Amino acid sequence: MTTPSATTTPSPTASGTGHVAPQGRGSLGPVGLVLAGGISVQFGGALAVTLMPRAGALGVVTLRLLVAALVLMVLCRPRLRGHSRADWGTVVVFGIAMAAMNGLFYQSVARIPLGLAVTLEVLGPLILSVLASRRAVNLVWAGLALAGVFLLGGGSFSGLDPLGVVFALCAGAMWAAYIVFSARTGRRFPQADGLALAMVVAAVLFLPLGIVESGTKLLDPTTFALGAAVAVLSSVLPYTLELLALRRLPAATFAVMMSLEPALAAAAGFLILDQALSAMQAAAIALVIGASMGAVRTQAGRAKVRSAEAGS
């Protein structure tokens, strides 16, 4: 699970591009920043799974959104005045998509392995990228993705909790909506102000659900501390790292790297949750990653052609 993005990328934070600046010696570099952000997101997701027996899936989402909203509001200090009704409407829909995406995803990982959940979830941004490109070559990427999904279920999804699969696919649909409204919010609000405000909307929407499921468990110091760690690892830290990376890394390259999320999730699931994958499931993840990378590169190439035609 990742953090906000433009419509051509499967990551929620790709809201702009930047020039590729020379890297100083000893610096992590933009590629390292993206990888660190991806690792942070997926290991944060694995930590969230271990927290679910204490707080429940809805409780974990509530803690993640609440702490992330507080941190982002303090860091960004967004201006509340001077925005139109359309601006606020966009932020509210962005927050709703964010809340739904997180809630559905955590319901999924409570039932199926983390790596498989992320693989199914990434189909949402992949389909969005294919539809946005409208090129025949994207039928190849769609075919690869479908083959990956077929292998993932072993010809059927009888080996996986069907409700977990449905939750992951619905989370992918919400991720696609999240990407669209992240881009729109980024055009209406400066820097990360829109993200901070949308995170508040998501936290407020989810708070009643978390209270109903977990109640006073959310106030347990250990539970709250672990929830805060999930928020930092899954939202605050990766968003910051990716924002820094996008200042020096082309958006297309960033998007291709974010296509590796299922592999990072599978590694986190194996190392922290002891969720080993079969050879068929590993092949399925590789196919979906390849399809995602191909679709992103196709979309990026189309954008370059348009730019060249506009400049001629």
C-alpha cells in the first residue's frame, strides 16, 4: 500500500515532475529515496497486520489516518481561507477515496497474504493507465496482468479467502480514484496542503468505524504507539521521501519503480509475517509487475510524443 499521484502513475504521491539533478557524493539519491519509501510503506503494512489482533483492521486504519493527519497538519499548516467550493469538494472526494482505499486494503490483508493483496490492488492503477493511454499495445499489458491474476488464483481463487480478494480488487478501484483526485487536488492546492486536508477528512470519516470496532483499545498506549509507527512508516515517511525524489527524478521513472510495490510487499510479508509464496504466485506477481511497468512506459512515451508535436 502506498501513499498520493498523477494519473499516469500507480503511486499516490507522483503529483509533479522535476529536473534530474546531479547527485552529491554520499547522498541517497532519488532512486534510493523511492526504494526507501516503498520499503517503508510495505513494512509499515506488515506491521499493521501484526497490530490487527490488538485493534482490528478498522482500528488500525483509524490510528494510521488519525496520526498521519495530525503530523501532516503540523508540518504543512495548510491555509484554510481563500479556497472555492469546488476546491473543498475536490478535497472531500479525495479524502473519501483515501479512507475507502485504506479501509478496503486492510480488510484484505487481514484475510490474504500481503504480497498477493498488493498485487491485486495494483490492478486498479494499471487499468487506469491502460484506459488513459488507449493504445493497442496496452492490450499486451492487460493480457499479462490477466495472466498474472489467473496464476495468482491457481486457475481459481479457491485457495484464497474470496472476501479478501474482493476487498483487494475494490481497494485497487479506490486507488485509481485516489490517483485521479490526488492530481486534481494538487492542481488546486499548493505543495502538500491538499493532502493534509484530505487526510483529515479521511480520519474524521473513519474515526466512528474505529471506535465501534475497537473502542477503548485505541487508547491503549502500546496499541496507539504501534498505530503511530504504522502511520509514520506507511504515510508520513514515504510521502516525504517520494516528494524529495520527484524533485530530481522524472515522473515516468518514478512510476516504473513504484510498479515494484508487489515485490516489496511480498518480501515484507515473508520477512515479518512468514508469508511464503509458491512458485506460481511469485510468477503471477512478476507478470503483474511487468504489465504495470509496460503500461507506465507506454503512457510516458505517448506523453513525450504529444509534447514534441505541441512544440513543433
